[in-house]
Amino acid sequence: MAEERAPLVKVGSRVVIELMDDAGGVEALPLMLVDENAASFADGLLGVNTPLGRAIVGRAQGASLDYRQGDIQ
């Protein structure tokens, strides 16, 4: 029997990013991955061509990755 794989993150996917500060505090940030012309980070719409969007697109849903950038504030 073939092993089922998790769906991949793509435009239209809803994701929850867990932001961790240097003290170990965690904040959940729900986002939807969208085309650049619809992007509005303040409204929870992450552009697919932003550094964070490029880091998560194509990854399996539910996957974790370390992302240390100063572009999220």
C-alpha cells in the first residue's frame, strides 16, 4: 500500500506560524498564502514571493522549519 503524503503548502493554503522570541515565548500567527497582488500582512495574507512565503511554499503541511529573519515584526 502506498504511503500517504501530507499536502504541500501552496497559494491558498492556510498556515499557522509560531513566532518564538529570544526568551522562548511563543505567539501563533495565522496566515493565508496568496499571490503578491493580494498580499497584506496586517490582514493575515502572506505574499508567496516574500522571504517567509518562499521559505514555506512547497513544504508539507504540518512541517516545521527554523526561520531566523528580521522581516517579521
